[in-house]
Amino acid sequence: TGERTVKRLRLSKALTIPDHTTVYEACRRMAARRVDAVLLTDSNALLCGILTDKDITTRVIARELKLEDTPVSKVMTRNPLFVLGDTLAVEALQKMVQGKFRHLPVVDNGEVIALLDIAKCLYDAIARMERAAEKGRAIAAAVEGVEKHWGTSVAGPNTFVETLRERMFRPSLSTIISENSKVATVAPTDTVLTASKKMLELKVSSAVVAIENKPGGILTSRDILMRVIAQNLPPESTTVGKVMTQSPECATIDTPILEALHTMHDGKFLHLPVLDRGMWTNEQWSLI
């Protein structure tokens, strides 16, 4: 099938630190390496936990813990799931989606060799969907040929083919966004602390910044790590408007899933606000 294994994904070496390190030092190391997750080892140098930018936002900043006094062991996720190097990339992606997490340690011969980010699997998800689309096109063309040969179908000209075409290779975001999807919404004048508390409340890793009822910006937990903590800015007095990403790319509920994946893959971002045909629905599609 030509599907790639995890170890063929150009993996970056994981940042690994002892679990007694302070959150402040962990953040400093993460920012220096430009990574949004770190693996933690115990006194026997064995993998015992993972700490991500989302954990830092929702478990440390939102709860107003002191970064300098809090050991990572207090806020990390213990005993994280991992995958083996020869696992298929698509299988790793399924694990992440089912478990609602974005990072997976990769183990080979009993040793952690890397940390896999969901973004690395995006290419494979896109390739798989495009192969399915090709099959869909072939089936639709075959059905169309049969209909032409036998005259128009009972359901009216090409209705069946059109439905098949839409269902098989143009599924849109509306098919995967649930009606009760939660989005944290903040104003540019809100503090980063307020935004992080909203993210904690809704168990999300980003907030859409509403400006005149439109998504004028986005603030992610990675932004909080890189632009607030790493710059030594105080979350309780730093405004969202100062550190957000302005004018984020948006999709609509009619955007094909494949197009949204391409947008995220090409732009190297993991959050995409979704508009309802021009009106903001307060919805956001994000890869965890």
C-alpha cells in the first residue's frame, strides 16, 4: 500500500528531562528547542510522563501555580501511551485521535527514540483520503457509464452519481463538527490568565479572539508557552491582544475536510476556526 511507518516520518529527537525539574525550567528548555512537549524520566532514567503546552496552560497557568516552585511531576501526564517505530503512521494517528492527545513517544528496542506530533501524521491522513477519493471517482464514473448505457436513472439525471460523489470524496467539515462542540472565546482586552481559565473550563488548547463578533485572532497554548512564559510576561496582566496570532486562517462548514487538512498541513498550524457560511458559529475545528 506504500503506507509509511512511524520511524519513516523524519522524527525529531525528544526533549527529555528528569521529573523533578521545575515547570519554569521545563518551559525554558521547551522554548529554546521550539517544541511543545517534553518527556519526563524518573530516577532510573525510565520514561514516566509527558508534559505538553496544553498541560502548562490548563494545569499550571490557569490554576495560578508558581512555575519556579512546581515540579513537572506534579502536573505531567503519567505513563503516557507510546507506539513502536514500525507502527503505521495512520495507526498512530488513530491512537491520537481516539485518545484525544497530540503527542506519542516512539519506542524502538525498549528505548524512547523520538516524540511523534500529530502534525507529522497529517500528510499520511491526506494521502489516504486522496486515495479514497480516487476510488470514489472511479466508482462514480463506472455508475455514470452504466446510467448512460441504460438511460437516465429512476431518481432523476445523475442524482445518484452526485450523491455518491459528495459522500465519497467531498465530505465537508459539517460532517465532523458536532453540534455541541465547545470553543473558548475571549476578547483582546482579556488577560492571558482569563483565557487559560476558559481553556481549562472547556478542556481545549486554544481560544478564538472575538473582535466585533468575528474571529480576529487566535491564542493557543503554544503561544502562551512561547510568547508569554518564555518571554517572562506575567499572565495575569498580559492582554490576549498583545500575544495572539492575528487574522487566523478560517474555514466554513462547507469546506471539504481534505481542503482543511491541506490548509493546516501547509500552514503548519493545528487550529482552524470554522465559520457557518460567513456567520461565525463559535465553532472551531482543531486537531486536539
